[in-house]
Amino acid sequence: MTIQENDGKISRVYLPNSEPCVNITESSSGLLEEAKNQFGEYFNGARKAFELPLSFDGCGDFYIKVYLRLLKIPYGETASYKQIAEAVGCPKGYRAVGSANNKNPLPIIIPCHRVIGGGGKPVGYAGGIDLKIKLLELEKLNACLMPDNRIFL
């Protein structure tokens, strides 16, 4: 996994199966170290949400609206593409929600893995469906065990 910072905000998260398409910051900063720590806590089951400044530079208004809605899906729970489309005021826009999820620059932090198909099954994920299932299982297992955290935008 690779994490990128731009102007004091987390701007990209590249999952293990994805290839960076821009120059990645190789040096470490306090923010990148904090992001690394928070990811470690998340994967160890000690964190429900990330407390990091996020950058949505280059994202259109609709995508930002979707990403902000995704941040409201509770840890350990899921929502359908249709539910997200309705929540952002575009009830027939479930394909557009899918496109936003596919282009999510901050996977895991913005929990697009919590969005599932209409039949209740996990579908589509940039990191691969196996990773999506593992993330959902991790969250279900730990959902009742941890206090709430917040994300700062």
C-alpha cells in the first residue's frame, strides 16, 4: 500500500493491486507517519475511522458528494449503490455512484468497500473482491468492540 500527501493532506491511497499513475512521495513526513499508524490500527482492529486531513483535489462535485456520504456509512455496516445514489439526491444514479467508487482516490479511508450490490453481495473493488470481503469481515468482527472515531475534512 502506498500513501501520498499533498499540501498537508492525504491525497491518494494506492492499494496493493493498483499501480500508481503519478509520482509518489518517497520521503516520510509527520502526516504520512500518522497515516501509517492509523492504517496499522485499522488493520489491527483498533480503529473504526481515520482522523486525517483529506484532499479531494481533482474530484468533481458529484464524486465529492458521494465520498462525503460514504464517510457516513457506519463501521461494520454496508449500503447499496442505490441507497447512496438516493442519499446524494440522484435516485437513478447508482451507476454514477459505482463510477465514483471506482475512482475513489482514498480507498479504505473513504470506505467504498462498504458499498455492496443490490442483492446484498460484495461487488467490484479496485483492490479486488477478496480484499473487499476481508475488509468487511474485519469490520463486522470488530464493530461492537471499539469506541467511535472521527474523520477531519
